[in-house]
Amino acid sequence: PHLAWRMVTGESEEIRRIRERVILLQVPVINPDGLDMIVKWYRRNVGTPYELAPLPWLYQKYAGHDNNRDWFMMNLEETRHVTRALYSEWFPQILYNQHQQPAFPARIFLPPYAEPLNPNIPAAVMEGIHLIGSAMAERFALENKPGVLSYYGFDAWWNGGLRSSPAFHNIHGILTETAGYAYATPRVYKPGELPERFAGGIPAKEPSIFYQRPWPGGKWGLRDAIEYMLTADLAILDLASARAPHFLMKAYELARASIEAGEKGWPYAYIVPAEQRDRTSVIEMLRRLRMAGVEVRR
């Protein structure tokens, strides 16, 4: 909501340029029902011994939830609606997926992603993701916000996530993981509580290429997380506005290259024989492929 308000009411040179050159489609939360349940549960428990207690029931009676890993199955209605916007209606050049949380004590994770590299994602798409991640990291440095982690933990290999599935459609899928504590309850971290190293052995208190400005600890609350996410938002929007012709032309060139590769030979299509033992499952598979933007012809 704060980002939407900034975009509508802001009159800085940067905000005006973004409004003129960028189409921003904002999904405030992929799982709105779950968010409402969490907020209601937390407010009921604030100030009691159960303030930080986990929600004791599922977000959805049958599916539970996992909006991050449903992007190849599309079992959830929310996934289907967003997928339609991505691959049938709008075809955005950049998709930004905000998550919580990074490896402690980092305050936010940004691309570039960690190994292993997914060789099936076009190289120009991955390099574009790195470019966007670098622009984000630079803005955090200029705003003196430490605790930025990259090249660690989160890779581009998982094919079913919201950050990676769009890359197969030549969309720059950006993931960040922003630190929280528990709900909206703040916490003060003493320097002695911070580990010397991350789980993979990277120093957590000394600068490195993975973690250039370590977070020293201190108070961290919901407002701090919001400010970090707004910095990331504006870094992407500013880059998109400054290089709008580049991203549009790149989308065209990548799509053209895919078409030309298919015209040169195999594989340009897969054949699904009509005669199947379990015809219903085959039809359902094809239906979900169509949801994901795959052309299905008979």
C-alpha cells in the first residue's frame, strides 16, 4: 500500500519519470486471505504470553498454501489469476517477488543468485537479473542501509517458483528476502547475538563480495523491513524507467530468437498421443500447460 501511495502522490523527479515511462502492476499480497488471518491472530495475542505464537490452522482447508512453489502446478486460484496476467495479458519485462526472510543476520537478500546456474534460462535473461540486482545493491549502499546479501542460498534452479518460472518466458524474475522478527513485534539484537559466519562459512561480521556491509545489530521492526522493501522497489522502478527502450527491445529480441530456434528444428513441439490410459489426467496436464502460456493445438 505504501508503494502504491508513493507512486500516486509523489512529485519528485524520479517518481514523475517512473509514472511517465513504466507500467506498474502491483499485487499487494499473493495470499490475501492468509494475510488477513495472520493479522487477526496476531492482534488478538499482542500483549499476552502468546504474542509470538504461530497460527494454529491452515490458510486453506484443502490446499493449505504454498504460493511460492505452485507455479508449475497452478493448483491455487491466486496462482492462476497472476499467471493469466503474466503470460496472456501483459507479458511484463520484470517481475519482482518480495519474500521473507534471508539468512541471519542479513537484512535482505538480492540477486545475483547462488549456484547452481540453470543453463536452460537464456543467458541474456540471467545477466539482466544480475544487472537489476546490482542496481538494487547500489541504491542500498547510497542510502546507507547495510546487511545486503547476494550470491548466497537462493538459486535460479527451482523451476516452479515465482522468481524462476517467468525466466522461461524471457521475464527477469527478481527475488528478495527481507528480514523480519515475528509478525509486527520488534526486537533489539545485541552484537554478541550475531554469528561470526553464515551457515555456509561466509563471514557475517567482515565485508566480502557476498556481504559487503555487514549489519551491526540493533533494533529491527516492521517499519525497517518496509523501508528496505521500498528501497528495492524504487531501485527496480528507477532502472526500468531509465532503460525502458532497452527492456522492451530485449523482450522482442529474445522472443524472436526463440521463434528462430524453433524454426531450425527439434524441439519445436511435443506430441501428446490422444490415446491414453488415463485420459482425464492428460487433459488436465494440457490445461495447466495452457495456463502457463504454452500453445496447445490439436
